[in-house]
Amino acid sequence: MGSLIRSPPRRGTGTLGRGLFLLGQCLPFALALIVVGIEFSPAHFLYTGPLLTATPALAAVTMGPKGTVAAAAVAALVSVCTATYNQAWGTQQVYTNFLALFLVSVASVTTSSAVRTRRQNELDQVRRIATAAQEVILRPVPDRLGAVRAASLYLAAEKGAQIGGDLYEAVQTRYGIRLLVGDVRGKGLPAVRAAAAVLGAFREAVHYEDDLAEVMDHCMASLRRECAVPGAFSEEALAEGFVTALVAQVPDGPVVEVVNRGHPPPLLLHEGKARALVPASPQPPLGLEDLIIGVSEVETFPFGPGDRLLLHTDGVFEARDRDDGFFPLAEAAEAVHRCARTPQEFLDRLHEALLRHTEGRLADDAAMLLVDRCEEAGHPAGAVAD
């Protein structure tokens, strides 16, 4: 989604950045071609030594050690060819150029290696911190919660990222199994802060609020308090930001209760067929309460033994292939359902199907939470484990 903490990036900004990066990679070899053009033309009297000497230094900025060595090799080859063509061997200028090229190449490779090592160490440290943050904010979902089996999966769009604005939780309470899935409009630390506020309110309210709508209201109030902290969010972000959220409850009976605040409807898999649990009265996301007309109501849907409930964020079904086609989530879920025995196997297979569809490229973070209804005698949904 977009951002609770910033405006969406302007169209073309990413393309411009990639274009500048590619230009930086091509510049060293373009300089070598310019030197070749000058030396093999009537303008060969021009002194081109500094251009070739600068080639490995420019390569070190964007291409790393291997690219720097390649640029230095190209520069050396051009120097040999031009010196031979111009019959300049034996002159002091040729050997001076080679010495300068050698010294600059060694310095560039050494510097590039050191910079890359330092950046890799910094990236590893950031990843360790992100992993720790994820384990605190997005705790692993237990395999078994009363009358349901559960599993969760978080997919980051950015390579190396661990956590963003998607959130989920599953808690066993005296009222039943209570579930949460949500999506903050944006990424970065402020989005994580908003996700943590909603998650914290949910984890507390589920244990003492018997009304599922009241649980959602606690999440809404917590987000409001977080947004009211001075300097936490920009004015533009506060005006445009929101959080989609869905809370569900699996009580003792063969039903599931749902309160949906602008979130993609979950999929119910019953007898191999997938059905979206679309709310009868759609409600706006958290943060857009001024648009609410009426009071939020808990909606009830059938959810019996053998059924599966898939809660997900929009990063799943909005994932596109190279032809700009959306991921067919319902069809994929039905296909996976036939061969997956456990919730974790189901999500693993669905993950594989998603990566095949997108060829491994996700445009947005994606989170999934799956619960299987497997009612057993003497183990009701609302029984809290000791």
C-alpha cells in the first residue's frame, strides 16, 4: 500500500534512479570508446592519457571490485592499441601513462573492496536488527490454538527486508480464537510504529473485550494516540494515511465472526471451493473514521470442521506477472488445498505459486495467516491452554 508516513513516491522516480545508476556503470567504458575514437582519428594529437587513467576510478564508484578490474583491463588494452597504432612505444609519455593507470587501478580496486566490505557489514547489522524487530512485533503463530491449526507467512517486497507495514496475530482467549490481519499504508520505521500500535492494542483487548467490534475500536484508539504523538508523522502523512484491518473470531460453534475495516476479505475454503467473505456493510480503514456511516457490526459466516480460512493482505492478490496480470488467489488456493495437509504446507505451496506467477519479483509486502478448523471433543475453541 502507500504510506501512513509519507506520500507515495512520484511516478518515474525509481526509473530515473535506475537510469542514473546504469549511466554510471557505462561511463568508464564510454570514456574508453571516446579515447579510441580520438586516437584513431586525425585528432590523435590530443592528449588522452588522463581520460584512460580516470576509467578505473569511475568504475570503482558503481561497479565494485570486479567491474573496476574489468574497466582497468579495458583501459590498458586501449593504451596498448593506441600506442602501437601511433608508434609511440619507447616514449616517456607512454610509460608514464601506464604507471599512472596501474597506480590508479590498484587504489580503485582496494578502495572499492573496502567500501563494499563496510557496506556489507552495515547491511548485515541492519538485517540483524530488523530480524529482532520482527520477532518482537510479528511473533510466530502457534501451530495449534484450541480447535484450530494455524500458520503464518510474511513476504517482504524489498530484498533483504524483514518487516514492513503488514501485520498479523492469532491469540487463544476465553471467547475463542481471535485473529488479526492488517496493512499500514506505507513502509519504513513509522509504518512499523503504526503496526506495533495496532498489534499491541489487539493483544491486550482480545482478553477482556467480549465484543469483537470493541476489540477493533481499541485498535483504532491506539492508532489515534500514536498519530497524536508530536513529530511521529508528517502533516501530509496524517492527512492521507490509514490502516486496513480485519479481526476474526472462531468461537465454539461452527462459525467465524468477522469485523472488516477496509481490508481485503478473507477466503473461506469449504469442500475444496474458495469463497470470499465479503462484508455486507463495508467500513473504511482505521484512520478514516470520519467516513463511517452507522456502527460497525460483527458479521457471522459458516466455518465448520475441515474448513480453512485464509487471511491475507493486498500484496498477495495484487501481485502481477510480466503481462500485468493479477495473481489468481482463489484458484491457487483451491489447487493448493487439494494437496496440502497442514496449514504450513498450504502456505509454503501458495508461496511457491505466488513466486512462479511473479517470477520472484514482489511489488508490495505480503502477509498470510491460515487457520484450519479441526474441532475435537474435549478441546473447544475457547479453551485457553494452561
